[in-house]
Amino acid sequence: MAETKNVLQPQNWIKDFGDDLFAYAMRKTSNTQLAEDWVQETFLAGLKSQNNFKGDSTEKTWLLAILKFKIADYYRKSSTKYELRSLQFNGVENSTNHFADDGDWKQESQPKDWGIDYSKAVENKELAHALNQCIDKLQENQKQLILLKLVEEQETEIVCKELNITATNYWVIIHRAKLQLRACLEKNWINT
């Protein structure tokens, strides 16, 4: 008995897969317009490359693969545009290495004790809200890296592969993102 191959039905893509693709894209950015653009680009790329669909996977799987490529391509291009510039956070130059090789804070650079009882649910909600606001202020490539590594707890190799960046670029981006998050939390949550 011959195995049936899946067939593309582009006329149904928006209705059948639009919401799922958009939800996936929104997990990769908090920018609604960007997520919508990625989904539109995915549908357009799918239409242009219909002849490449072999029918071995479902339409949804095929479209999701295209979307993942679009997202990775976006962040790859963003990371190559990322300029190394000297920023200051709480008067400390970011060129100072505050992190050990494993990504943890060095003893002398650890954030000061904020004097917070983390067992209190109210403070945890306030912290989560403040942290989300600070993450939203990061550059897109920093935000994506932080979400993948620290929120979704992905392995470094997987993060580098998904964002199409080198390990060196990963450490530079996460270093700067951590410094910005630290400064933002100290300014907008601790000192309020």
C-alpha cells in the first residue's frame, strides 16, 4: 500500500494555521507588528516555494519550519548590525568583565542585596512585572537571547543555533543584556 503524501492548500493557510504561527512568533518577540510580518513573510515564502514541498510533513510543520527560518534570519541580521559601543550602567563601563566564564556574576560584581523577602507573593508579582518591563526595553536580539536562555532555559548551543550566532557573540550579547537588566531593575524597581 502506497503512503499518501500531504498536499498544500494555500487557500486555507490563514484560517488553518494563522493563529498558531502568530502565537509561535509572539513567543519569539513581544512586538505584534514584527510577529505579523514574520507570519506574512512565511505565507509568501510558502507560496513562492510550493514546488519544494515534498509532502513528507504536514503543511503546518512545513510552514513552521519556514517561520523559524524567517525568525532566525531576522535575529542573525540584527546581531550582525549590533555595534559594540561603550555604555554605562550605574557609572560602570560595560567593558569591565562582570561575569565568570560560566556566565554567573563574579563575586566582586554581584548585584547588591536588595533586602527583599522573595517568599512574599506580592513582591514576586511586582518583581515579575518589573523584570518583564526591563526585558521589553532590551534590543530585540538581547531580548530573544534572554528569553531563550533564562526564561525557556535552553542550552547555550541551542540558543546560538536558533539565533544563528557564534558562542562569542552569545557571550557579548548576554553580558550586555544582564548589565542592562541589572541597571533597569535597580533603577525602576529597587529604588521605587
